Amino acid sequence: MAVAESSYAQKSPRSGRQENDLVPSDLAYDGDVLLHGDSSRRVTVAMPQSFQELQYHANRNFATDKVNPRMFHHGRNHMHHHHHVKQLQHGDVVIVEKGQRVPSQPPGVTTHMADYVPHPLEERAAPKLAQAGPSAPFHGVSSYANDYVEHPVKPRKPVAPPATNWPRAGRTGDTMYKTQYPRHDIDPRPAVQPQPSMPIRNVPFYGDTSYKNDYVKHPIRPRSSRASKAPRGMPAPFEGTTTYNTDFQKYHTPRAGPTRPYPSTLRPDTGPFEGIPEYKREYIKHPLEEKVLVHLEPELTRFRGSSLGRT
């Protein structure tokens, strides 16, 4: 029983049913074999943008025995091209086929492994120790004794110190310092005697000092007596005009009362605000886009198409 590829162009059903309900739209088929996903192991990922991204999520979560397993959209159609991913919608289910166990392949051989083949190491036998015979003196000659012959050493005569013409005792001469800087005899200076002081005479001083010549003392006249004031009469009001009163004239102005607010601008408004504030005008609230998700489920069981009434 073959299914036409045009059936995949139909709109995929929404995921509004229960996960455990087994209906034909939740099954995947390849020819006459239908696949049912395991919803308990469901993995939810963001909407892939390419077929390679969808294949990556399938390999990462369910490809344990098989690389790049086949995937079926909503259990109905095989997905193997990029335009199949474009038909996915929010909440759709993709069933990942269970791969058959692939026999293990021999590991690759590098040029290093091919050129340098490890060989098994043979165990070395423990050396057998020869049993020593009875000890005897060595009468032979070694190569060291032949190469380094020991010669007799003649003792040297003690070396006498060389003879010298310098006398060993007494004065030998003058030093260069004494020759260059001879000492001269200096006559001692006579002691300084204090000079005799002038005789003190108890005679009055009749001269003039410079202070007295510069600051001449003048005779002070006696102060004149203060004239008595005439008795004051009765106080009279000041009838003149000062410069302050002339420049700063006082005006009689009425005193201003307390300032009252204008009722047209500061009157409280109890009605609802119908305008648009600046915050709302500058920061417009945009609706958040809902994150588009796709569910991946591994293969749980397989069915024949005839068992579900498909012809």
C-alpha cells in the first residue's frame, strides 16, 4: 500500500487531543508500516529553521544506535527535505524512528599505526649468578697498572731565601714625607698684654647728644579755659528736609492681600483622564510573540496499515 506524496501537502492536524489517544493521525507509516511515538519521552524544542536543525535535535536526543534516523510529521509523513520543515506549526509532533543496531566497525587505522606496529615484548630471563670460588690473591697486572706506572719521587732540597743588602737593624734613612716637608723652627709669639683703661672721672657731662640736638624740647602753653555753653531752650520739631527724605519718598499704597489661585487652571478635575500621557506615547506596548514549539517523540511500537483499517 503506497501513499501519495500529495497527501503531505494537506494541513497537519493540531495537537489538541490527549497524548495517549491512538488515532490514525498520530501514527507514522513507511509503506504499510505505522509508527507510534512514546509521549513519556517527549522533548520540546523551538521551531527549527532548517531540516539540518531538526535532524540535529533528533540525533541529540534519540539517535543512540543509528545516525540520522528518519523522522515523521505527526505520525503520517516522512520528512526528508527543507520544505517539509516549513510546514510545521506550533504544537506539531515529530516521531523519530528507532534505528537498528549497527554492527561495530573496525576502528580506523592511521599511517602512524600502520608504520609503527607494536610488537609483544619478550620477557627477559633473570641472569644466573655464578657461584664464587675460594678467594685467592690476584697476581696479575691490570691495564691501569700498565698505563700509570708509579715512579719513585726524589725529595726536593729546601729553598733558601735570597740574600739582601738591606740592613736588618738600625735606621736606614728618611722617608719621602720627611724629605719633602722639613720642619722649621718657629719663634714663639709674645703674650698679648691688656691695654690700660682710661681713668674714670666723676665729672658732670656738659656736652650735647645727637638725640638732644634732633629732638628739641619746646615749651608747652597752658590750655585755654572752655567757654560755657548757653542754656538750651525748649525743643522744637525739625522743619527742614533731609537728602534721604528727598531721594526716598514714602508713598501710601494699600497692602496687598494673600494671593489666590486661578480657579480656571488649578481647579481639581474629578472626571476620568481621557488624554494620552507622554510615557504611554513614547513607550508603546507591543504584544509578545508566542514562542513556536515543536515536540519530538521516539518510536514506541509499529503497526501494519491494515490493522487500522487503511486500504
